[in-house]
Amino acid sequence: MTSISGLKVAALAAAFAFLPGMALADDAQYVGPIKEFVAAKVAPWLSDPAVIGAIKDQNGKTASYSDADIQKLDKQWRAEVDASAKPLIDSVLKDPLSAFLAKKKEAAGGIITEVFVTDAKGLNVGQSDVTSDYWQGDEAKWQKTFLVGPDAIFVDKVEKDESTQALQSQVSVTIKDETGKAIGAITLGINVDGL
């Protein structure tokens, strides 16, 4: 994959700076640096065939899912989080996209605390770590990206992680295919102390 030139990175950062994003007034100081990080370090791999292919494959499988189907899967996922047998969770964690995302998280040197990709229904496609639920479609991270359109970015409020005491935020971005059509979204936990 070719790298993005400094000029393109600057243009992406400028574009992301003006995209819709929500943050509390206290969090405003982090929005710009988070968007710059995404433009420089994340945007280059959002068009990777590993990402696009996995989302398209899952969209083909989940297109006909009803609300009841989605709720059933989400309920199963939530039950599996604390169970010894985790067939649904394991099926996502063993997906090649999850391995790809785990490598990207590791390469970020602690700035990315988690990363997961969702499909056109808001269902997990791949992830670096186990999420608490399978369906993100009822949350702002998906609603303020995928539903908004192909250039949407949403920066959530900054919170202190009780286990690490680090300040963290989640940033979500719509993922689009080669035609520019929104096909899914990505959410990243960002350690803002590392920016």
C-alpha cells in the first residue's frame, strides 16, 4: 500500500477538522488532535482490501436481518461475554479483519486502546478486543457516522479509564467503498494522553 504524502495528510486533517463531531466544551481541546491522528494514522488503512472486503462480505450476509435477528444476536453476544463458551464472539475474533485491527492497535504504541469495525446494520465485523455488545447500531458511534454519510466523523466525550487512569475518547468514522458509498464504520478508543 502506498503511503500518503505530507500534503495529502494535511489536506485530510483539514477536511476532518470541519466534519461533524460532538464533544463537551471541556473536551474541545482534544477534538482537533484526535481528528489529526485519524487523518494521518488511520485513514490510510480504511481503504485496505482487508477492511473493505470483510465489510462487504458481512453486508451480504446481514442485509436481510430483521430487527428481531439483530436483537437475538446482540443478546447472545452479551451472554457470551462472561460465559466459558463464546461461539459468536470467537467467530468475530478469529476473522482475519480482527487480526488486522489488532496489529494496527499494537503498532499505534498505546494511543489506540481498542478498534472495531461495524457493517451497514451496525453489527461487529472485526475487532481488536471483545466489545460488551455485538450491535452498535443503537449508539451514537454508528448513528453519527454511517447514517450521516461517507465523510462523517464523530468524536465522543473524553472519560477517565478507571483501570488505567488514562483519559480516553472514542472516535468513529464512516468507511466507504471504492465508489464512495458508505458501507460501514470504524470506532477507535484513543488514549488522549498519548497524542
